[in-house]
Amino acid sequence: MKSFFKSYIHSFSGLSAEVWWLAWITLINRAGTMVIPFLSLYLTQSMGFDLKEVGWIMTSFGLGSLIGSWLGGKLTDRIGYYKVMVVSLLGSGLLFVLLQFAEGFWMLAGGIFLVMLMADLFRPAVFVALSAYSKPENKTRSVTLIRLAINLGFAFGPAAGGFIISQMSYSGLFWTDGLTCGIAGLLLLWRLNPKKARIIDLHDEAANISPYKDRQYLLFIAAMVLYGFIFLQYFSTIPIYYKEIHLLGEGSIGLIFGLNGLLIFVLEMPLIRYFETKPWSGLINTTIGCLLTLLSFLVLNLSTWTGMVIVGILLMSVGEMLVFPFSNAYALKRSRRGKQGAYMALYSIAFSLSHVFGHNAGMQTAGIFGYRNLWYALTILGLVCCALLIRLYVVQKRSDKVLSTPEAVSQ
């Protein structure tokens, strides 16, 4: 255990001070977004909306995320990642504070749309910044550090959010979110000097192949949209299910979600290292993760015992740890065929589309047919996602075999 701990710590040595500061900023920002896991509860319990209305409001959440990610990429190319990150952090901090004063369906839907648009400007900019502040040989480890910061923040944020709600009501949550975003923005201005960044070519493209003409990649994106549709129920319908069916309070719900983030922070690196040594494809690892995620919903229908929610969150956590790293790796590898930026943008858009439709559809289904039928429906969608990934694996193996034949090589 001691040698494992030393090896784990050593894997992050040699990273630049700027990358470490970027990780701290990401950690503070992620830990501060406490409103998100409790948003559906806030809308139902505090604001009095029904599930159908919450579903439409969560659709505005997804649309804000979709447009924010797209706009963040455009602005990063035009004015630079540094300005975009500063505007995103300070702007979302202000909007989080103002959101608590929004009343009525349309005002809340519009407010949440603006908050997510501003917050998700940060996503493309932070990874461009990571490329600028890290050396090429350290880029993979730098990305891992940022991902760990995100997961540690998510482990701390919901647990703290549940405590804040129980002690200070939802108003305290909005103020805390706003202040932490502001602190992250000020820390960025104080510690990260853009003059210390490497000069990078944001327009360095390998070829002119569009991802929208890559049939195999589009099949992969379809699977990711379905997976995102399933996975994102943990941020909308699942918290309400915990509250209404298992009668859990916000503090308990926060601890359950905090367990998810903590498990990812502690176990993701060794788990990925273990699966990377296996002889099968990363697509198979992604499929295994998808299977575990759909099982996390199916087990909720097996028993009314509240302990099943812990079983479910454990299955989902391991599934998430497999799906996101290996699907991201596949997207990066596939992007070498053409426009890397366009390929990675489409990968991000897949999950933004899931935000647009997933929350609303889940809420509407739960409201009309009940949670039990929703979990069965998500299980079926998960099986379709797995089938698409297996189909992609078979097609790719066949394609690779054709390309490796002597006739293909001679051409």
C-alpha cells in the first residue's frame, strides 16, 4: 500500500506551477457549483413546480450548456482562453447569486439558461489553457490532474451543499456558489499570468476530414448521446426519487453524491491502469461501464430497501470511471483522422444534447408513468447503447483487418 501511494504521488511530479494553480482554480470552481445536484429539489421543494415543469426548466439548463460550450470554443479562438476563463468565472458567480431572486417559470428557465451558458464557456477554454501551460510530454498527466480536481470538487461540493441547505436554506447555497466562482476568478487573475503560457497553434489540423462524414465516429457519438441521456438522470430525477420514495433529506443526498466523487478521486487512476493492461479494446471497457450504469438503475426496482441507493451509486460510479476516460480516449484517437477540434467538439456536444433532452424526458416519464417504469426504460436505452458500442467494435475490427491486408498495404 505504501509503494502504491508513493507511485500515485510520483505520477504528478514535474508538472508546472501554472498547471497546479489551474487545478486549484478548477477544484474551487467545481466544489462551488453546489446548486447543480440540488437544482431539481430546489425547483420542486422550494419553488413548488411539478415534475413536468421542472423537466422543461432542466431543458433550458441543457440548452445553456450546449450553447455555452460552442460559444466558449469560438471565443477562445478569437479573444484567447485567459479572457474567456475570467469572464466565465466572474460572470457565473454573479449570475448564481442573482438566480435566487428569479421567480416564475419563465424567469427561472431563462436564468438557469444564462447561468449554464456563462459557466460552460469555461469548459473549452480550460483545456486550451492546459495545453498552453503544460509541456507536451506532461499533457496527459496534466489532464489527469484537472480531472481529479473536478472529481474531488464534486466529492466535497454536494456534501457541503446539503449541509448548507439544512443550516441556511437554499439562499445560502446560491451565495456560496457565487462567492466560490468569484474567488476562483480572482485566483486566476492573481496567480496565472498568460505571458508564462507556451505559444500554441490552435489551428493545427491534421487533415480536412469532417467528423460529420465519419460513419464510425457518428455511431460512437450516437452511443454517447444515449449514455449521457441515462447518466444525467443522476442530476435530475434521481435526487427527487431519493427524496420522495426513500424520504432522504438534502444532507443525506449530498453525502451519497459526495461518495460518488470521492470514489472516483481515489479509485479512477488504479482502475484505468488495470483495464489498460487488458488485451481487449477500449470500446469493450466503455461497454462494460455502460452495463454497470444501466444496472445501477435496474437494482432500484429489485427492492424497496434504502440500501439499494448505495448499491446503485456504487455501480454508477464504477461505470462512470470506465465510460468517460475510455470514450474520451477513443474520441482523441479517432480525431487523428481529421479535424481534431471538430471531433472533440462533437464529443462534447453529444453530452450537451443529452442535457437538452435527458432531464426533460426523465421528468416527464417519471411524472406520467412513475419512477419504476422510468428505471426500466433507462435499462432498455442502456442496452441499446451497449449494442451500438459492440456494433462499432465489430465494424472497426473488420475495417482494421481490411486495412492490414497485403493488398491494402500495397496500395
